[in-house]
Amino acid sequence: MDGRQKEHYTQIQDTSAVRHRKTCKTNEGAECLSQPASETSNEANKRIPKRGGHLIYCKGKIVIVNLLSIWDETHFGKMGSYYINRTFFFDVHPPLGKMLIGLAGYLTGYDGTFPFIKPGDKYEHHNYWGMRAFCAALGSCLPPFACLIVLELSHSTPAALIAASLLIFDTGCITLSQYILLDPILMCFIMGSVLCMVRFNTHRLRPFSFSWWFWLLLTGVCLSGSLGVKFVGLFVILLVGINTVFDLWRLLGDLSLSLLDFGKHLLARVFGLIMLPLFLYTTIFAVHFIVLNRSGPGDGFFSSAFQSRLIGNNLHNASIPEYLAYGSVITVKNLRIAGGYLHSHWHLYPEGVGAHQQQVTAYLHKDYNNLWLVKRTDNSDDLTGPPELVRHGDIIRLEHKETTRNLHSHFHEAPLTKKHLQVTGYGINGSGDVNDLWQVEVCGGKKGDPVKVLRSKVRFLHRSTGCVLGSSGKTLPKWGWEQVEVTCSPYVKETPNTQWNIEDHINPKLPNISLSVLKPTFLEILWESHIVMIRGNSGLKPKDNEMNSKPWHWPINYQGLRFSGVNETEYRVYLLGNPVIWWLNLLSLALFVLMLTVASLAKQRGVKMEGMRKVHCHTLMEGGGMLLLGWLLHYLPFYIMGRILYYHHYFPAMLFSSMLTGITLDIFLQNLHLLLSSSISYHLMRGGQFIFLLGFIYSFYLFHPLSYGMRGPLAQDPASSMAGLKWMESWEF
């Protein structure tokens, strides 16, 4: 999740003041961060940053600065700290990546105390380096993985070296890999899955041997890792699944193979590629829930029953009445993600915003103003007679405990969701009108069913208007204290927005039961966590005036992403792929499609292409086709995604594009003799390989400050060290 979006899903935490950076002036007048002289012991060491130091590019010179937190490090680093402190949190991604980051920090001495407040904060004495080193180590595996994959698919060393070089000298991959982010972990598992898959394919002639089982099971392990880091891992699972289906189809057509043996092949793949990954994926969540057993900032995103298992939560080991009754004092929690608790306060809606009555909102935190009293329609609160349970179909009033006003709705527009009706607090000390009446509906229940605390999903239908009480999820302006809008929706279809559950419950006339009886099972919390993650992902919408990257921007390198810094006085890191490499990848895609089309037509028509080796045709169709499919699976789905998108989402697809470029360029250069004489084509092949490598290195030299950091004038300033390198106006460095 991008940092700008996480702010919407992360509760505000107490923060300490940010320390100021000490600065100095370079000879050229550009401001750069200073370095204490005591950090280096001799002249040789002056070129090497100590812990807490980093190299940046400043006016053509390398300068050592204190390391700062960058971009989403403020979230994934913080989540690593939560694992070390065993504090529960919420994220829209599965937990494996954050767990590994936390483990790397723990094993290298990080104590989980750095606050990770905002990008640009100094790490100071905090032992952060292990987490960065872990991500960098996995990122450094990408070039050798690419080399091995292409070598297996093409049996060509030049093709493998070209593919590896594309990743080695890509500034974007380097930038992503050197910080505490999920991307290098995800890409490592994706590449590991593809490598294991192609290695398994090479053992077709030795079925059920040790090496055959090894690569099959290792493929399953890597698939579970890919999905365990981000849901994007589903795309590589789909790629492996398609490959497996074609493999089984080939085996089914092998008449020398008995149906019994085919059944063994099928069961082996079901075990290695379905059952084993599912078991490991489930185990990841089991460890996640065991480690994060303390109440934290993620509590409010989950159900009350889920919260009851967290140490420190007010529901943990609590005892409350099991069934709702008249006279009970309750809190009511909305079931949509970040829906909040039904809440009111003394403040009124401003003039011009519906009726000038008391505000009713949803509040994400525990508060006394979340308390409501359940009353009969005649306003009695049943304090004298025997307790009577509230049941499905009953009509009730809800009186706000603090202000004694009733929950109320009427035919006035809601403040933000104009097609919905306004919800207010009306009346005083029990007085009110028929617009205060609400019918209780237990989702999936029938008339007479009691309302279970924590467990029942409840809806409140307004008797006068027929609308249903809900939380829109929209944030009110400052007059509403930036709390969440509560409306009465005319759309009565059951959705999480209009579903509530009873959380806190006080009624001295009812027997209490321990909430340990109501604690959900592992499968229930596993299911709930996935529902919350999916809703969280779908809720990631662009905010007002926020840049939303488009998928068509990515292959052409149209616009990068700021990791840190904006102006010339700040330390700036800019995520942008090496333009020479990315544009070469784009051209190679077109060249591959052209070559594949020509080769396919020739094969279909029975035309022999004299001089073109049969292995090259096979590599184009089999190996190249698989890589093209991988690129399409990791790229095209973003066109139909409704969530906000960012440039870094393209990098898994870029890995497949780079490997495809290695195969395409190698086959093209090796078959130049089809167009030219043998002597000329040989020299062009060798010269072309050298020119490509030289181009990768030189373009990396030009753009490397984007990855390693820079200060001083921006690129549009002629005095900038990056002047002349802003080849597209949309680049922002």
C-alpha cells in the first residue's frame, strides 16, 4: 500500500518532535547534510559510510549523510516494529513480508523503538540496517534468477547475460531493493516461483525422481511466499497453473502413459502446487495471529469478537451479558472497514446542512459518547420489571447516553451522500417523535430470534422512511470533527455499510458470560482477516488532487515516483526505471511479436526458414511465449482495477519484460545471417552484444543519482548535475 493511502487506514499515534538536520554548505553553494569527523577513522574509510550514514550525489560529488527513512519505510518498517513488540495492526497485504522484515530487524539487534513517523526522519542510533540489508539481499537475487530462468528457456548464455544486465543496471530495481519495502521480497518470490517451475519442466523425463519432487515442492513453497507477501502473487500462481494445465494435457495425450500413472502425476501436482501452498499460506497467518497478540492500532478494523482475543483490549477476558435486552447500555460498531462506532456529541449540524439538529457520526476510537441506551417505543427503559430481550423484528428507540437525545432520521439530505437521508439526535430526556423509531433486524435471522452480543450482525430500519442506518465511510469536514458520516440509506440491500454489531453491553439485570466463550475459531479469524484486507484494497481510492498513475504510463516510463525530497535543499530519491532499458524492453516486445508471427506463419505453411535453427523457433514459441504470458498476467489486470495505482506496481511485469528482451535480442542477433552475409552478421552480433552492454552501463552511470540520492538544483536548472537528463517533461527530479 502506498504511504499516502495508508494514512486513511492507520489510526493517529502519539509522536515525538522531529529532530532537525544539521546542514553545511558545499563549495558550489548547494546545501548538503553534514557528517561528524569522528565517523571515519582514516582516509580510506572516508569513502565508506558507517552505520547511520549514506552516500548521496551532490553537485557532482559523493557526500556522506545520516540515513533517513524513505517513502513507505514509514509503514513497513513500523509494521516490522509491531512484530517485534507483538502489537496488532492492520494492513491490506498478507503478513509474510512484514513478518520477515521484523524478523530481520530482530536478528540484527533492532529493538522496535524507532517511531517511523514520516519520511525524512533520521534513524539516528536505531539499528535499522538489518531490515534494509535483508530487502537488498533479496533484491540482489533478481539478476541471477533472471539469468538462470533465461538460460533454462533458451540454452543461450548471451541471452541470459543480457537479461541479467537489464536488471543489474536498472535504476528502478536498485531503488526498490535498497529500502525497507515489500517489493523486493515479492519480486524475489515471484522469480523464485518461475525458476522452480522451469527447472521442474526440465525434469519431465525423470518423473517422481528426487530432483523432480524437489523442484515441484519448491515451486509450491515459492508460490505460497508470493501470495503471502501481496495478493499480486495470484498472478504468478495463475502463470504456474496455466503451465501445469498444458503439462497435464500433454501427459494425457501420451498413449504410452497409463491412466493410473497419469493419476499419479495429477495427484502429485495437486499436492505440490495446491495443498502445500495452501498449508504454508495458512501457517503464515497462524504465526501472524500468535505473534500479534496485543491490542494495537489495528483493533478497530476488526469485529468485536476478533478484538476479544487481543491482550489489552477492553473486550479481552471481559464478562458481559450474552443477549441484548431493553434497558441495556451499549456501543454499536459498524462492520465496514473503518466504519467506526455509532457516536454523537453536543455539536449541531451547521446551518444549510440538513436540519439544524445534533450531529450523529461514526467514530473510530473508544469513547464515552459512543454509549446508547436501548428503550421501548413508549420510552420506558425497563429498569423496574424483569429483563426482556430484544428480538428480530422489534421496534426500539436508541437514546444517546450523554445527551439524552434519540437517534433520529427524516427527509433531509445527508451532509455528503446526497441520495441518503440525514441522521441526527433529536428530543431531550426521552421526548421525541415517530422519526425516532427503528426496527431491529438480525441478518439471516427470523422473527423472534434474540440479538447476540458480538456475534449477531444487526441492521436498524427506520420505520417512517424505510431507509436503513449505515456508515458511508466518508470523512466529514471540520465542523463534524473529521469523523465518519452516518446516513440512512434508501438502498436496503445488506452490505457491511449497513450492518452493525453490539460490542460493549451493560445490563445489571442480565447474567454475564465470559467472552472467551465467544472467541472466534482460527478459521473464522482467518476468513475475517481476508474480508477486511479485500475491503481495504477496494477502498484505496485516490484522494482529492492526488496523482493517480495510469497503467499505460508504466511501460513507457512516463512518470516516476518521489521516494523523498521535493526541492533543491532536500535529500531526493526518485523511483524511475533506467529509460534506455525500459524503452528497449518496449521495442523488444514489438520485435518479439513480429518474430513470433513470422515464425508461426512459416511453421503453419510448412515453409522452412533456411539458416534459422530449430531451437530458436522452439525458444520463441515456448520460452518466449511463457515470458510474454507472465508479462501480460502481471500487467493487464491493472487496467480493470478500481483502486488507486502507482508506478511501482509495474515492476513484477518489468521482470518478465526484461527476460523476454534477453531472449528476443539474442535470437535476433544470432539470425542476422538470414538478412546479411555470414561474416558481417557475426561481427554485427558481437558488436551488438557489446553495444547493448555498454549502453546499459553508460545509461546507469547517467541516471544512478536517482537511486543513490541527490541534492542541489532540480533537473530543469542548467546548474543541476542532472541537467539535460530530463528527457520527458513528466519526470519530476
